[in-house]
Amino acid sequence: MSLLVIGSVAFDAIETPFGKTDKIVGGAASYISISSSFFYNSINLVAVIGDDFPKDFIIKLNQRGVDTKGLQIKEGEKSFFWSGKYHNDMNSRDTLVTELNVLGTFDPIIPDSYQNCEILMLGNLLPSVQSTVIERLTSRPKFIAMDTMNFWMDIAMEDLRKTMTMVDLLIINDEEARQLSGEYSLLKASRIIRNMGPKYLVIKKGEHGALLFHGNDLFFCPALPLEEVFDPTGAGDTFAGGFMGYLAKSGEISFRNMKKAVVYGSAMASFCVEKFGTERLLELSDEDVEERVKLFLTLSDMGFH
Ligand code: AMP
């Protein structure tokens, strides 16, 4: 069984009340694949970068067991660039710049060795590229999850609606859920969104935790209260990586198991925000992850058993 990850691999420039970065490495697929590599050892990446992207980051991905045969490097072209500025509450942000560059013309090529993947994570990028990846797989994966964002709702809603009909799980944040459904109540929004395609839905609420919906079932996992949130960029993708990595490892697709996956995803996201970019994730050990997961279990243990 393998986990196929697609999404942006990018340069980010981030501004938070704690400081400002120049271009640093980011991108949805970067966070997803690093995070999932803590749980699962067969991760294949399909993405695109320009020749301006640092090779040592690709080596770091390989060292974490991520296969990058599907990572296209476009000579003479520039990598995707995103810049964002966080508000003082660190829970909301404004996008300052989105330069698609190589992402704008991305034609995702799936290496033969990536076919027959059982789990597919469509990280944030053009919804039309996300659906193309599904169409180019010779057999449908057992489970397909996708992420998206307001940017695509604004400019590619029709493509997004099409892709949503093809997936099992959508992972988005509360603001995106409200925009997508036109409903403020997340319960009402969850029903509207699940009528658009995905049977399962995760709504992330930043420092207020995450909700998992399926049928009439609902699960909530808090976020770990932290003294300092340094940079929330990539926390959502890191959540998705932990979630999907755990699901791939366990092999069981059920609501019961996804509740555990939400805890693993939340634990990974709590690390991501402790430093700028992917820095914190790349220095973690398996023991750090285990400890953090234990902390989550005690955090919401209400002592009834
Ligand atoms: P998150 O904080 O989890 O929502 O994800 C932040 C990451 O998403 C950053 O590293 C960005 O490079 C990436 N990103 C931002 N906008 C887009 C977009 N329109 N398409 C794909 N990736 C994006």
C-alpha cells in the first residue's frame, strides 16, 4: 500500500507578530509529506517546482523516505510563491501574494511505480489538477482526501465542485467551510458540503481544534494550548499529513479510526506552529511525536472510564 501526495511545493514569505521571513520553503505537499512520513514509509510525491528551488530540501524529503520521482523540475521557470500576513490572534491571515508560476501550467505525470496507490491525498492546488490526478490513476484508490482554499473558491469554483464529487473526504478550515456553503453554522455548513460529494468532512478551527463529520456522527478534538504560536503556516497541511499517514498505516477506513487520525493530525499540527516553516517538523523524532500524542489523550480525558 502506498500514499500518493500531490500539492504545492513552494516558496513562502510569512509575516507574524513575532517576525518576518524572506522566501522560505513551504507548500502544501511539503508539509503533508513530511508529516505523514512519521507514520508511514511509502509516500510518493507528485508536484512541480522551478529550477530556483533548493535541492537540499528535496534531499531532506528523501531522507524522510518520501519518493520524489514524481516531482517535476522545470528548467528556467520559477517555483510557486505565496506570501501571507497573520493577524494578532494568529488564527486568521491575509494572503498578500499568490504567484502561481510553474503551478499555473502544471501537468501532473504519475510515474508507473505510483499507480495502484490505495490512499490519495490531494493537497492544495488547482482543483482541475486534483481531478486530473484521479483520472490518470488506472484504478481508483480505496480512499481519496482533498484540501482546498478560498483562493480556488474565488477563481475556480466550477472545477472545485467537480473535484469534490470525486473524493471521500474534504479537509478545510472554518472560514473556508463558511464560504463554500454560504452558512455560518458549521453544522449546517457540514451538511451542505457533504451533499456536494465527500461523505467525510474535517473542519479545522485553528487553536479551537478540529471537527470530523460523517453521517450523523460528529467528533471533536481540541488543539493543544501552546504558550507561543510562532507561525501557523502549514498547520492545516501538517494536520492532513498526520491524519492520512495514520490512516495509511492502520489501513482501516472507518469513522472510528478517523477519530484517532484526527488526534494524530492535531498532534503533528501542534509542532508545526512552534517555529517558522517546516523547521520544527524536520527536527522531530518519533519519540517526540509519541509523547505529544499521549499529551493529547490526557488533554481530553474526561475520566469517565
Ligand atoms: P496552510 O497554512 O496549511 O493553509 O497552508 C499553507 C501553505 O499553502 C503554504 O506553504 C503555501 O505555499 C500553500 N499555498 C498557499 N496558497 C496556495 C494555493 N493557492 N495553492 C496551493 N498552495 C497554496
